Amino acid sequence: MARTVGADGSPMNQLRQRTTYVQSIPIVALTGEIDMMSSAPVTSRLAELLDRKPPALVLDLREVRFFGSEGIRTLVETQHQADELGVRFGVVSDSRIVLRPLEMTAVDQLLLLFTDIDDAVAALRG
């Protein structure tokens, strides 16, 4: 089975996720491509964190290199779950790769969008 690799030898469709905490708010940072192959673990991780009912949840997409319909679906599902649980959910991105599809589908109107982690934490904490 052939696989596509990047210049550094890592799989092209690999999506890495890292969770850190700022003032007890989980920050999930994604690096790579959000597609059909990579979205399920992200959706599961976000759902798991929301089930713990943190004060808020932040998804950092600043290092995402590909963002299509699966990424949009993940954000809509996460926002819906956050609303049901009463958890504030924010998305951090300063990239056209992420922001353009959100604007074109009007999903940007459903989300709290930020360009910086500190701004997201400050806004969601209250």
C-alpha cells in the first residue's frame, strides 16, 4: 500500500493533536490536515473533553494545512455538543485555509472565532 509522505518523511494526511490547559480550560491544538481520515479522532477527543464539562474549550487551528468539509462538520458537531452541555467553545485561527471555508458556508456565524489563544481564553473564561 503506497502512502504519500511530506518533505520530512511524515505521512501527508497525518494530523497531530496536543492538549494543554490554561486556567483549567483545555486547549486542543491541531497540526496537519483535517480530512475524512483524520477527523474521527479529533471529534472523539473534543467530545471526551466536553463530557468533563470544563469552563470552556478552545480548538487551535492555526497550524492546520488543509481544512475541508470534514473540518467544518467537526466544528459544527462540537459547537452543538458544547451548546447542549452549556460549555463555551472557541476556535482559534488566523489562516485563510480555515477561515475561508467557514465564511463560505456561514459556519463562521455559529462559532466564536479568535486569532489568538489569550484572547480566546479571556473571552471564554467570563
